[in-house]
Amino acid sequence: MTFEEYELHDRLDRLANADADRDVLVTRTVPPEESIGAARQPVETDYAEATQLDESTAPEPLTDALEATRQALNEYDEIPEDGLAIYAGVVDGDLLTATFDDLPAPIEAERYEHANEFDLDPLEGVTEPASTHGLLVVERGGAAIGRLTDEGVDPIDTFDSDVPGKSSAGGQSAERFERDRERQKREFFDEVAERAALEFLDDDPVDSVLFGGTTGTIERFRDEADLDHELEDRIVDTFAVEYASEQGLRQLARKGESALAERDRRDARETLSSFFDVVRDDDRPVAYGTDEVDDALEYDAVETLLLSTALEGRQLQRFGDRAVEQGGETVVVPDDFPGGDRFAEAFDGIGALLRFPIE
């Protein structure tokens, strides 16, 4: 899980757990097509009325929440591309304000209400970062290409190969036939590679690529095709798939999903293992604990920041935001696999691999 994914879930969890004994928690969600003026108008009206009424009619926590919502709305000259969601209210004596203005998908539902809990329904379905994976099946008779999204398999195209089968003739004719056959096979491989790069890298790049095919064919394809290096870098693994068809794409997706889930956990484990190795052997600069990592961030020295899921949400967000701002990679380390609990306890759940040592 990336820092951005964890941060989003953490913020939503805190809002979901918030409640009040009166209707003083404000929800304001605005779809992208609405104007900023229309978004502000009901909040301004309620705030003007609340400031003229006594405490029994308009509780002070509601007035504070309306003022915080007004201030948040006034930060914008127009509604962001995917809409805007603002939550404000006094929870356990503290004013809680959360603004979402860079969501992975557009907000569709407009909401404005005061209640004893926040209305998170408009964010359902738009707060999960959408992951997309390319699917490519290559076998002797053709190829199939598609995408795997959170909604399932989306077939794009299937195309047949014009490469002939092996000849039973002998002599020079057979040798010439085989040369032509190999040439046509390479041309077909290059055609498939070019189409894959077009579908997977251009307007809407995929996060990764799953390769499938008959035994031997997919290996030859990777060895001989003119594969774009960026596409090559995104390959997760290859899997045995019999047919270059929509059925083959679905078979590839089923085999690849467990590999994708394991890859995410493996990345966190490998990063954590590297961190432990560096701490033990002192072969490259490292920082751990709140104070040391804070100093490293001050010097823009953090290459990879490790944050435990055991951290309090605000602390995780503060360090994660700073690392992202300076171009560092941030890895959230679950505390439920071997080493994760040790990292949380012995290193306060925060560590960093550094670009250069700091004094």
C-alpha cells in the first residue's frame, strides 16, 4: 500500500468514527460541474443566520463548523477537476476539518447537511485509487490484448497471426520456407509489441502488465520482440495461458491477481529488509526515529521513507507529505507481517534510507 492510499483511508476512517450528540457536523460535497458560488451560497446563508441566533437555537459548535466550511470554500476560485468535499465539526472538543480536492475519480453526489455524523456516501467509489493492469496473451496462432481494472477484465482486441505452420518439405525449399516463417514470426511479434505499447503506455498508462501465452511462445516473444523498455519494466510476471482470446484474458487475470497482491506486500518486505540490513551493517546512510528522520527531511536527504501502520494518522500524514514534496519514495509498512512489528516497536515506526549522510 502506498502512502497516498494509506493516508486517504486513514482520513476517511477518522471521519467515519466521528460523532456528536447534536446535528453540528457539516458535510459539503460538490460535483465538478457546480460553480463555486453555488457551493458557497447555502453555507453563507446558514452561517449568517447562526451568528444572529443565541446558543440554544444555533449551538456554538455548529457556528464553528460553518465558519470552518466557509473558510475552506473560500480557498478556491473554482471547483477542482474531480469535485470538492469538505467536512467540519467539533469532535471531542477539537475542531476537525477535512478537505478532499484531488480525488481519483469525480464526485457525483451533491450534499449539504448538518448531522450528528459525517455523510461519507458521496465519496464511496471515488476514494479507491483505481489500478489498471495490461493483459497480453501471445500464442502461435495469434494474440489478445485487454485491461484488468477494479471492475474486471476489459477486452480490447484479438488478432490472428499469419505465420504458417512448419513445413514437411525438405531441402533448400524447406530452408527458405523456414527463413520466411521466422521473418513473419518476428514481424508478428513486433506488431504485437507495438500495439501493446500503444494501448498500455500512451493516453492512459497501466500500472503494470501481465503476460500470458503457450509454453515457449511467450518466452520467445519477450526475447525477440522489439518491446518498449518502459513496457518491459512494468511486467509483473508471465503465466501459462492456452488461448489468445477473451477467455484467455480472463484466465490470465485470475492467475495474475494473486501475484499483484503478493507483489505489493513483497515490495514492503523488501524495503523493510533493506532498511534492517543498512542499520545492521552501516553500509549506507540511514535515519530512524522521529528526531533523526525529521532532521533528514529538513536537509531533503530522504530517498525512501518507511512509515508503520502503527503510527498515529496525523504523524504519518505529516512525515509522508514532506517526503513526497521532496521527491522521495514513501512505503507504508504493515505491522502484521514478520519484521513489521519489530519496526514499529524498535524504531518508533519511522525510518529512512538517505541519499547522503547528514551530521
